[in-house]
Amino acid sequence: MSRRPIIQMIGIEKIYPDGQYALRGVDFEVFEGEIHGILGENGAGKTTLMRILYGEIRPTRGRIFVRGREVRFSGPWDAIREGIGMVYQHFSLIPSFTVRENLYLSMLSMNKKIRREDIDEIAREYGEMIGFKISLDEVVEDLPIGVQQKIEILKTLMRGARILILDEPTSVLSPLETVELFKILRRLKESGYTIIYITHKLREIKGLTDRVTIMRRGRVVSVVETDKVSEEELAKMMIGSEEFVFKRSEVKRKEKTEKRRILEIRGVSVVDDKGVEKVREVYLEIFNGEILGLAGVQGNGQKELAEAIAGIKKVSRGRIFFNGLDITDLDVRERYRLGISYVPDSRGEALIYNMNLVENFILTSLERYMNSLKIIDWRRVRKDLLKAVERFDIKTRSLDLDVRFLSGGNQQKLIIAREFSRDPKLLIVSEPTHGLDIMSTIYVRDLLRKFRDSGRGVLLISSDLDEIYELSDRIAVINRGRIVITGDPKELPPEKIGYYIGI
């Protein structure tokens, strides 16, 4: 590996118009041909720093050098011309277009003379380099999430990127897809590419990167060679506390007095808006004092099943029972009144971004805060929200701030705080720690355990197998809309779950 920095960022600061500092004098450098990790809590500034490098955000002050030459980017197109590409958590593909059409549009934005017939040859060349083969006639929305991510990487490479920035790339991947991604990144490194890898998963940092930059509160606190530090040391640097214990806290379980079925799903099928059957004759049950972990690659019917339980989608066949009551034909409001809460995997579905924290906090609890005249008691709302902000450590400058200005992790904590404040009997939660830092992840997982131990039920939907194993009393695997296996975690080792996920 060359020790020549291919990227140097010196004294980078970002101050927003309201005076808030996002970055405070950050120095950052990446060597050519390395995989460089970036660690930091929510709001540490790591994504902001990379968006500056990609030309999306202009720094308040500071200098950027690419291959020793100072650059000033007016937008991402300037960064792309310098060979820098960024792959986001949320893909920028057009779902209804074919792979070829998406690649063509991407190339057309950089080269107006590119022809459709050129796409096949260029895609084949780069596809062979990373070991990725796919028919370009496939429609993107019909492809698994892992394949869509590979298309994003292929698209970035085809535009000439030699420096790739990946933001939380495994957040929606199965274990098998994560292994495949790592193979691609190592192959790119061997071919001389430079990778900048943002993640909150310490195991991935240790297993993939050469060096790691740790950020905290808009500053760089340390840069280390990955093989010379432990996961615990990395966590301590990131949190800034010597009291940090790198293991999940133990929650003492109460003895169950009676096993009672909270939720029963009998032969439920769900059809999406296009008439495609996404859930196929599912049978499941959840008991009091239990977390049922639903594992699987996103896009295999988890979302549709969760929405059917919450009442957002109608079932085409089968029945749903909650505490013995048939709720199949009840609407969302009636199910919420009975004690069902739902935390979706998409923050955009759970929040209204141009509304403030107070307004978002009562979206699912309007009736609870209305007086006898059907007028909202805003003082009470703000009082409860202040307690939730403190309890869940939601970092915000004001309760009146639009939620679009919160970091992704703080948006997630607001959603969870809102649903927990309703004191439900059944919690359906999808990807609950997605985008959260270590301390927040530990806190949310402990909340789920305490919720379970109070005698209520949880349906945990997660693509993170570590999370599934850490929290679940039973595990069910969903594949192509069907439950393919259910059992005790002790009897279902990860390799067996991985087989059923990818079967």
C-alpha cells in the first residue's frame, strides 16, 4: 500500500446559519489503496464530513486536497470528475427502471454522448472486475436489496470513481449479503481502489478496515491502525468514557406466571398495490413476555406482514387475533386503541419532516392529549416530550425544531420514544437500532427487554442477526413471503438461519 495520501482535508469547519457547529477544525486523510473506516456517535459529524468531500455541502472553512492538488467543489459533479463516488444507505436507483436504464441515466449525467449500446460493454467490464453478473434487463424493484446495492457500486465505478465512500452499507443486508459486499470491497482494494467506510458496527471495522478515524462532537479524537486496537478500545474512544463496558447490560427477567397468547396470525396472505402476493399463508403467534425475532433479507414480506398486523394493509386471506379478539377488519386507530404500536423501518413513514418534535410526538396519540372539548393540551404534550427527550437522550436544540434537522439516529430515537410513551401491549418494531450509535443501541435493546419482561409482547423485525440473537426468545425466518422455520435460538445456529434466509 502506498503511504501517499490520496485525500487530505485540513481544518474543516461547518457552521450552520443558526450558529450550530457540525465540524470543528477536522483534519482527515486517507492513503491510496486502503480501506479507511470512520466511527462516531450520531451527530459526531462523520457523514457531514463525507458529504463535504463529495461536494454536497460546502465547508465554512478549511482546505481539501485530492492527489496533492487543492480542490474546491461546487457540487457532486466536481467530486465525480475527481474520481470520488458516494454510495448512500438509501439507494438512488429508479425502482421501475431496468438495470440498464438506471446505468444509462447515471452515465448520461456525466457524458451526454454516451449511447445505450455502450452500457452493456462498460457494465460487463466493471462487473467482471468485482465478480458481479446480472442481466441488465432486470427491473430494479424486483431485485433483492443486496443486488441493488451492487448496482449502486457498479454505477459509481462506471462513472470513473477510484475513491468510494460507503455510508452504513450493511444496514439493510443479510449476513450472506454482507459477506459478498466485503468480498467486493477487498477485490476493489486489491485493484488499487480507495474505500472510505462509515459504520457503527465495530465488528465490521475490525474485520475490514486498515485504519479508522474516530470522531466525537464534530472533532477527530483519534486515528489508529485497526489491527492494533480492540473493539472495546474503539468503543471507549468513540464514547469518550472509561466507564464504558463493551457488552450488553443484563436485564433480570421476571418469572412468568402464565403463558398467554397475545397475537395469533392464522394463514395470512397480503397482496401489494400491484397485485403481487408479498405474504403467503403465514402462521405465527406471540406470547406475553416474549420477543419473537423475524429474520430475513429486506423485501421478503416483513414490511407487508407488519403493516397487516398494524392495520395499514388489508389481508387478502387469513385472520389476525389480538388477545383473543379478531382484529382482521379493524382499522389502524382501533388497533392502536387496543394497545398495538408500530415502529416502521423507514423514518420517512413514521415522521413528517417539516413538522417539529412536538407535532411529531403526538401523531399516534392525538386522542390521549385532547381535553373534553377535543382541544389538544399542548402544555401536557410538551411536558411529556421533555421527559422523553431526556430519557431517550434525543439531541435537539429546541422542541420546536423541524425533525428534518435532527440526525437520523435522533429521528429514530424520537419515533421509539413516541411509541413507548403510549405504553402498548404489543410492539411491532422494524430495524429498531438502524443508524444508532453504540450507547443508543444498547439503551434501545434494553428497553425492548424491559418491555418484554413487563409481560408484553414484541415482534422484532431485523436484518441484523446479532440483534436477532441478542434479543429474541424465539426466531422465525421469512423468505419470499413465507415463514420457512421457527424455533429456539439455541437450536438455530447462525449458519442454519443464514441458509434459510438465502435458500
